[in-house]
Amino acid sequence: MTLRVLDPTFEEGAAGFALAPRLAGLEGATVGIISNGKKGTAPFFAHLANLLRTRYGAAEVVLRTKKSFSAPAEPALMEEAAEWSAAIAGVGD
């Protein structure tokens, strides 16, 4: 019996990536929350959305759910997220 081991590392490295500039605050910002779609995320993200509006002054909180919890977000969702001031991606059960 042969056991084949795969190496999951990304060989090209992350040199081509840069961090987004830090926001001064969330006052007036549009914040997107991307859920993995598992049932435990709904109440948590609803509460987080409320906090972002009431405590941190976010003008709008956009709640989106990926089509599959185990796959990357769809291209259309990523295009929409590019328009947000900030994004939060979360997982839950």
C-alpha cells in the first residue's frame, strides 16, 4: 500500500499582497459581513451588525452568505465587497 502525502503550502509566497490601509474609524462607513452560512452565524452576525451601527457609527452593514461554507466566496460577492469600506468574514456552527 502506498501513502501519498500532499503539501498544502502555497509555493509562490505572499510577496504580491499588501495590506489595505487602516480605517480611521467606522463612522459613516459601509461594513460588509460575509458568513459561511452555518446556522450559528445568523444571531451572532445580527448582533454584530447592530453594534457596528449603534456603537461604532457604521452607516450601513451589509450581510451576505456564501453559497458553500467550504468554498471561497463567489466572484460576484467579492466584486460587491470591493465597494465596502471594511469587510468581516466569519465562520460558525
